[in-house]
Amino acid sequence: MNLAAKTTQVDKSGDRVRDMFAQIAPRYDTMNHLLSLGIDIHWRKSAVRKLRIEGSLPILDCCTGTGDLALMLAKRVEGRGIDVVGTDFCAPMIDLAQKKHHAKYPNLSVRFFEADSQSLPFDDGAFQLVTVAFGLRNVQDTEKGLREMVRVCAAGGQLAVLEFSQPSAPGLSQLYQAYFRHILPRVGQALAKNSQSAYAYLPNSVIQFPSGKAFASLMEHVGLANIKIFPLTLGIATLYLGDASKSEASGEFLAASTSCTASESDASAEDH
């Protein structure tokens, strides 16, 4: 069953996506929990543990949404003199991120402001680590967005992409496809009554986004090296890591040997 063949090509024009996310911003966290069956928090925690953070250069979280990953990063580097910056091109999302910061973690060193990931207002090599979680698939030009993230990442720094992907196991793949095609749009629409197309767009954007080695190839194409792929929860989500370097990428992908079940177990332990 080829799910991609049965979906409508997503319209990722900047104004459309910005307006759509502005409408659903108050329910954005619920949306992510719905898309991930409630596991997205553990995925972020698992990702944060795997990231390489060294030195004193700041960290950038693009497409930050309501700021969950940026706040987790700020918590990890708390007391080390490392600033965290979160950007998003949707102003209502930034407003919610700032409110979450002040309400829950007022002492963390993190700043949020509006910026388009396709045209970041930062100098070359300004950050030691650039991250994006569940947002790159919404960038109008994926390659352009990735190139901008590479540009602002210091040589030897790391770029991390956490994104939904399609599991390959036959039984799970069919269940996943049925959930995305029939259940998610209906439940999501009930949660976003003011947005007629958001929950049709969201599953389609996941289905049409490259995953696994296809996305790793794109990372290599934009100049990243030492690419590692970490499937999470049987491939429902994937963490991609790459090193920013002036030298050409090696062309080899390193498949992660870490069990995703073990990763989630570790993440759950952090919650307590």
C-alpha cells in the first residue's frame, strides 16, 4: 500500500503555513501529542541526551514552535554560560514559547524571537549546535532551510533534525497509514475547528517528507558529514545528526545501533 500516492501534494507556501500555525497555535502542543501518540516528549529528551554540546558558543533551535526543545536544551546547559536561542516564523508560536519560558522556567537562559529558517538573521558559524524538531517538513524549501542551518553552524559543530518518519515494518506500517489517513484528520479537526485544512496538511506533510537514507542524502548534499540515523519507536520518528564541516561529506551513513526501546526507557526515567 503506497500511502504517498493517495495523498494530495501539500502546499507549503510561507503565508499559508504561517497562517495555519497561527490558527492552531493554542493547540499546537496537543497536536504534537496527537501526531506522536503522546511519545514526542520522550523523543525530544532522547534527542537532547545524544547531542554534542562543547565550548561556550550558543545553541539555536529553529522552527521552535512553543519552545519545548529549546527549553530542554537550556535546562541541559544550565549553569554553563551557554545561551539558547529559539526562532520561529509564526509570531503566535513565539508568544506561546515566551509565556511558557516565563511561567515554567524563568531562570533558564533562553531567548525567543521571530525569524524565518530560510533566511536566518545570524552570522556564519554563530552556533555550536543547530536543532529543529518536527518543523523542517513545514519549511517551504527544505534544502534552503537546511543550508541556512548549516551556514550558521560553526565548523565542527552539530546539526540535529528530529522528525516524523514512516515505519517500514509491514504490520506497523499498515496501522500507521490507517491512523494517518482515517483517524488523525477527524480527531485533529475536532481540536482545530477554526482551521479547515490543518489536520489534512499535517499528516500529508509527514508522508511526503523524505525519511531515513533519503533524508540523510539531503543532509550530505548540503555539506554535512558523519551523518547518523537514530530511528525511534520502530521508525515512527527519526533523529538525524550531522557535523558541519568545510570538507566534503564522506557519503557514508552511520545507522544507530541503540535500541529505541532502551532510549524511550531512559527518557521515561528522566520524567521521575
